[in-house]
Amino acid sequence: MCDVDRYVDKLYDKAIHDLGLPLVKTEWHRYAIDLNRWADDVDADSVEGHANPSGKFPRGLHWSITTKREKLMPNPMSKALHDDLVKKYFEPFHAAVRAQMQELRAKGAKTIFHIDAHSMPAMGTSEHPDPGERRADAVISDCEGTSCSPFFRDLVVASYEKAGFKVRLNWPYKGGRVTQTYGKPTQGQESIQVELNRGLYMDEISKALLHDRLGAMQDRLKQALSSVLVGLPDLS
């Protein structure tokens, strides 16, 4: 249970509610199906007989191993089960994201600004690109400059820094499939990923939320998103 984006919805709840922001939230456990992947991010270890070789996507749509090298799938699932999971969970989630963006367009939005909110371990493991490295409070990623404009990237970075977060850009995360999919700045659709350090708000061993820190974290995130809103162009 070391790779789940625990409590992220709780952290942003105050900002979402008070600022009236649109939200699409996944209810599904990453170890069942990871919605920050593409449907074909699978291999022979996760889906029986798949053309992608063993080890190509150990933490793809279906995680076969954790970032602590704990085996999750003793055997690959059937193609029928894979197809069923994609149909029941993957497709509806992404349909909801697209529907939300279409609704904003219908209301006259010329540009959509999207924050893809996640969390991360406080320190990289041997399975991460930064093993043993203590991470920043927030890692902000724009797929190395392709998922959003420099304007939006700089605004988000400055807003989180203003709220007291130590920020690092594109390391050790560069952005996931969600930002790759929805980040189309030349088409007026900007997406950026924000990973929050779990050590700020939870006990990573017991997985318990540190309730004495929750209120302060919610206030800081509301301050960050408020700064983003203020810095955006005409929102009428």
C-alpha cells in the first residue's frame, strides 16, 4: 500500500469547495487500475499473452510490482478481465474528464487550465529515478515543456512557492499519461501535474493521516490555487 495517492482529495477539498473549482476525482485504487496510464500500458506480466514483453510496464495500467519491489500479481490476468477493467473504470473516468472540459468550452472558455493532483513518497526508492533522495514538498511537471505553456508552468510554480511549498520542476517526475493526454497548449488546453510530498501530511509507515497537519495543508493549498486563479487571464 505504498504507492497510493492517499488523502489528496481531502487536502484539496477546502480549495475546491471555497473557490468553486470543477473537479474530476477517481475512486479507484491504483493497484486495481492506474488511471494515470494509457490502456495499452501493459505487458506479459500483467495480461496473459500480451505482445509487450515481460518487464516493459511493471507499474503500468495494472501494477505487477510495487516501488518497494513487492509482488502484486502472482500471475497475469486474462485479456477478458483486462478489457472489463478498461471498460468499467478506465473509460468512464476519462470520459468524465473530457465531459468536464467540454462543459467549460460550452460556457465560453477559450483556454482550459488543468491541474492533475497526485502525491509521492517523501524519499525515492530503488525503483525510482532518485533512490535515497529526499524530495521537495511539491514536484511540478509539464512533460518537459510540452503539456502547458511556460506562462502556466511558471504561475503554478510561483503560486505553490508563495504558499510555502519547496518546489522542484520535472524531477523525479516529468508528468504522467494524464498530462500527456490532456496537455495540448496549442489547442488551448493546458495541463500540469502536481505531486505533494506525503511526509507533509501522513505517516508513510502506518498510512495514517496526520490530522494535526490537515487544516494547515488545506489552507496552504487554497492559498496556492487562489494565486493560480488570480494570475490567470480573463476568466469571464
